[in-house]
Amino acid sequence: MTGWFWIPGWRSRAVASAALAAGCLFAVPAAARAAPLTVVTIQFDDGNADVYQWASLLNTHGFPATFYVNSGSIDTAGHLTWAQLTALSQAGNEIASHTVDHVNIKKLKLADARFQVCQDRVNLAAHGFQPESFAYPFGSFNSTVEGQVVQYCGDNSARTVSGVNDRRVFAETIPPLDPFATRTPADPKQGTTLATIEGYVTSAAQNGGGWVQLTFHHICNGCDAYSITAATMQSLLDWLNTQVTSGAVAVETTGQVIGGTYKTPFCC
């Protein structure tokens, strides 16, 4: 007897969803489990050095993360090095783009905005990475930035910093409503409790599932407004592991959720 399911391990649920929408069904044994309805992506913004210490624990739990980095600050004080990014990539993490200099591209002229996004992809590719996901610095964007900058430069998605809440929108959809303006819960920062972060995931699971992007900047004890403590991060990853083990949640990179064809970087 067979059943009709998404095939576990597919690189993109978006591709599977599109195939199903087109009437393409895949026969697999009925005993096979459908993919979890709730997918979590662990993301680190800005390439801050203090997040590197978590690479080994992520690997231990089998959690690939997405690191949105500014290529212009790599190998500078307080930031990740190119060698560390290579090690992260080799461990299965995604190295993604966040502009060259962490600037508000919505305020730039078109040519300058394209330089910040296109050149960032070029810089990352020059070090052996395949950048295909983008995060807007400060979450600042408009329709021009979406279409004439990020899509023009070849990324497959772009992430904002809001849009998911505990009232109407409990998670981003898979595939996203707008892949170049994907929605997230509020970024965790000082004062954000472990229960709050876990609640982003459980609220999604209790309201039909979807994609929950958890975005972190610093892991430290009060070094920055956008920081959580090491103890909170440790507890969160351990808790997520129980959710994955139970089959309630999957942890994937942005690129795995979005899918799509990698486009060769160019500038500008």
C-alpha cells in the first residue's frame, strides 16, 4: 500500500509544494512520515565573532544554521574570519549575504544599493561560498529594493525582521507569501526570555505550522542590546533538539526552505 507524501530530504519544501499543486504525486511507502509542518531556521546576523562558539553544539544536534554576513567586516575585530566561515560552511551551515557594509539600502541610490548587494555576493563567492539568501539590514526595504536590487543581484530570497506575531500571523508560509520579504518574529534581544523564543515555535505548531526564522546577533552576557545569554542559547538548542526528536519540528537553513537555482554572482 502506498500513500502520498512529501519526500523527506528534499532540498526544498517549496519545490515539493509546487509539484503537488501541479498534480504531481510521489508514491512512497505508507509508513513514511510526512515532513514536519513546523520548520525552524536558526540565523545569525552581521558575522559577529561571539556566535562562532556555538558551531560545535549546532553540529552536535545536527542543526544547520544560516549566517548572514557583511563581507566588508570579515576578518576585522569582533567579527568572524574567512577561515571560520569556511569551517562553518564545511560543517553544513549556509553562508548568506547581508550587504558589504551593513547599510540601509532603501536610502541609497539604485547603483549604490546594487553595489552593496551584488558585490557582497561576489565577495562571498570569491571565498568559495554560494550565497543565495539575503537579509535586509535593519529590515529596511521597499518594492524597488526587492525587485531592482535583491532579485536583480541574483538572490533567491530576502528576509525582513517582523511580520510574525501571536495574534494573526504565527509563522511564515512554506513557500513564503513573498520570498523577497519573508516574515519573522521579533529578533531576540536583552530581556527576551527563553519561554518567549520557544513560544514562537510552539505558537506556530499550534496554529497550522509554517516557517519560524529565529534571528540572533550576539550570544553574550549583556554585550549588546541585541544579545541573548549563553545559558539561554544552550537551553534553546537543547529544547529544539527534543522537538526535532519528537518529530514536531525540523531545523533547516534558509536555502533549504526556499530552494531554487543558484545564480552566479556579478557586479553591478
